[in-house]
Amino acid sequence: MYDKFKRKINYLRISITDRCNLRCTYCMPEEGIQLMEHSDIISFEEIVDVVKISVGLGIDKVRITGGEPLVRKGIVDLVAMITKIPGIVDFGLTTNGILLKKYAKGLKEAGLHRVNVSLDTLNPQRYNQITRLGKIEDVLQGIAEAQKVGLTPVKINCVIKKSSQEPDAIEVAEYCRKNNFQIRFIHQMELSMGHFTVVEGGDGGDCSICNRIRLTANGNIKPCLFNNLEYNIRDIGIEEAIAKALKHKPSCGSKNTNGTFYNIGG
């Protein structure tokens, strides 16, 4: 399917929860967040219906995000449900890696293709400072397990403030080189200010070739991360929500003053 700017839209990102087991400084306030009511969070059945209809319209790449998707109960079951939908050629999941060692084997057996793992530093103290709650050993063990079971290529998402030549970023890049991981440098973004750039090592942030729509944890189809537009599948139906998202997808991102990274999926 195509938007009005002739961009081929074939990528669906699905935020399955607003919950997270970390409190990263660039994503959440230290005191936490006002969580969605459980009744507002989309069910697995609703997610599967959205994926089925989206694939029928031309989506062939699906990524599960959060919050932190591995904290949602039944995540392996959801992956298995999505895997059964024919037509998906790229099925991934983005995680902070804390629970990855526990779930990697099950995710692979359920049909997940690969993972992206967030890792901004290799320094244990710095990692704990950035995440407020995390232990870097858990993440490194999770990454190793993902590679072991074949959730590959493992991609590492490294958030940077100004440059990929920052000391932490250089160390993460060397870690990736030694272990045959792919690295993506993501400049720290600010939704409400419209601050975003093209991802180094990827194509996210390049509006001219944007190929994605998003499903939020409370059932909104969003045509753009940096925009307030959203269309709820429960209010107007899945097909209509997707159609409106395509029709109104902007040529370029601007600002998002309503959403947050932890319930849209970054």
C-alpha cells in the first residue's frame, strides 16, 4: 500500500504495553508514569486482527515494541500467534534485554526472526545511572543468548547525545564489532520539540522514505511518530483506522505533544 506521497508502506510497529522494568532517563521520569488501565490495552486477539488486515494490505515487516514487550504476560504466545499469519517476511522485537536470556529460546521457537537490544554503554555504573534500575550483566547475558539461539542478526540500539564518537558509543561499537552484532546509533529525540535525525546505521528518521505505521498500546493507528494524528481501531474499526492513517500520513514529522516513547514504541 502507498501513501499520498507515493511511499510504499510495508512496516507495522506494534507497542504491546506501556509497562517497563527500567526508568531510562531519556524515556521516563524517575517516579514512573501514569499507567494505562488494563482494559485500555489492546488484547492479543486485537493485535492479531490488526496484523492480519495489515498484511492483507501490503505489510510484510512487523516489529513488537513497548514499553518493554517482554514484561507482558504471554509474549511468547503472541509471537506464535503472529507467526501463523502468512506474508510476514521480517518479524522482529525491540527490547531492553533485561529479560532476554529468559525468553530468547522460547521466542525463537515461536517464530520470531531477530531482536534489537538497547545498549547505550558498557560501563556498569553508567548503565545503572541511565536506566536507574538495570544491571548490565542481565543485558549482556540476554544478548549472548539471543545470538546463541539464532535471533539474528542481533542489532544494538545505542542512544547518543551528540555524536557516535562519544566514549560510551565507541565502546559499544567495538563490542558489536567483536561479537558480530550490528549497531545503530540513535540521536536522543524529543517528541514535543520535534527533535529527531536519521538513525546512523539504519533508515529510521528519514521521512522521505518512511515506510511505517504504528499501533499503540491502547489501539491507535499512528501514521507518524512525530505527529499527533492517531485513529483508534475500537472506535472506527481496523480498516478505517489504517485507511485514515495512510490518507493523512504527513510528508515529514513535526511534533508530538500527546504521546510518549513508552506507549508508542519509539
